[in-house]
Amino acid sequence: MGARDIPSLQRFLEENPDYSLLVEGEPPGPDAAQKEFDALPPRDWPMKRKWVIGFRDEEDELIGIADLIEDLFIAHVWHLGLFVIATRLHGRGVGRALYESLEGWVKSRGCDWIRLGVVVGNARAERFWPQCGYREVRMRLGVPYGKSVNDIRVMVKPLAGGSMKEYLAAVARDRPE
């Protein structure tokens, strides 16, 4: 997605506020889409590129979004910062199908490890990501998001057959405390 997609992304976020309500403690603001495009990791975190991906249906309607950071911390480690599927499609297998497509795409671009954070209490995500093969490597406590402060499960999935021991040796930030 690019700057021209900001209005459709804003509509999507407003029509599907559950994630924002759960994680940030408030509905998406009028500039939520712009903030999504502008948000980057801290300056001292090495990275290659940020991607904002939109999933569209046959009628060209936005039905899901993902935000990815390529080569975060080290080469071949990607971070999935956001993955939201239209609420009306929950429970139909759409999220799983879109995720599998996304995983294939990042793997084809050289991703060996994909990591993400799951907000503790987000029951849907806490079920979904382990079913997709992710394993918790650590907890981050008291992370501010909007009006909320959340505990985050940092989860990782190898895409090229590596072990968690190898991953944790390479990415010090994700080592358990």
C-alpha cells in the first residue's frame, strides 16, 4: 500500500475498531491510517524497510491489513507489527488463508524468521498465532499503546528450519530475561 491508499485504510480501521479498542483502549482516531504509515521502530533498531500490505477481495474491498518490518535487528528477521482481518470475516478461515499467503511472500523475499507481539488478553490472537506455528520466546511487561498499557508475548516462527536457540543467539533483544 502507498500514500494513495490512506483513505481506504482509514475506512478499514474505522469499520473494524476491535483491535484498536482492545490494544489501545480507544477507537482509531481520524489520523490512524497516516500514523500506521508513519510509525517506525526506534531509530537505534536496525531495519531495511517497512511494508504496509492490504488484502483485497474480488470487489477490490480492503478485507485485511498487515504491517511488516524487513530485516529488523539482523538480516532475514522480519517483524509482523499488525495483522487485522475485517471483523465480519472472523471465524471463517480467511485470516489463516491470508496469513499463509503473507508468510509465503515474506519467505520468498528472504525471511528466515518472523516475529510478532501478542497483547496478553487478546484471546483470538493468543489462539491464532500458536496454531500458525509461533512460539513464545519472552514477555514484555508494561508496554504503552495509546491509552492502554499492555503485557506482550514476543513470539517467533522459523521459516527456514532454524532452531529457537539459533534465533535467540542472533537476536539478543528477544532472549528471555
